[in-house]
Amino acid sequence: MPMPAHEIEALIKTAFPDAEVVLTLLAADNDHYQAVVTSAAFKGKSRVTQHQMVYAALKGKMGGDLHALMLTTVAKGP
């Protein structure tokens, strides 16, 4: 079953309350998204670790309910 954008955003914001999340639907199937997630939680972490943190926030839905996510993470802060 496809995953609507508001559910993806809610899961990410639960894990990263300060996050700015910009989601773009890439196909009209609620299954392929592009996400830009900005959070202070990413500061000092490698890009791989940042992405792993977002995937963990999705609580196992990646690859199931959510088929594809083109992810960009940005560390917020000075």
C-alpha cells in the first residue's frame, strides 16, 4: 500500500522535531518521493549516517510501504 507524504513527514518530524522536510512526489503513485530533510541532528555526522538516521525514522516502511525515496540531508546550524 502506498504511503502518503503527510505520513512520511510525520515520521521524520517525530524523530527530528526541528526538521524542515520538503517532499516532492516523483510519480503519481504515492510510492516514489524526493525528500530534503534539514535538521541540527545531522551536524557532524557523515552523509551515510544522516541517511541511516532518516531511514530509521521511517520505522521499516522503506522498501515496503515506501518503495523509493531520493534523499538529501542537510545539517542545520551555524
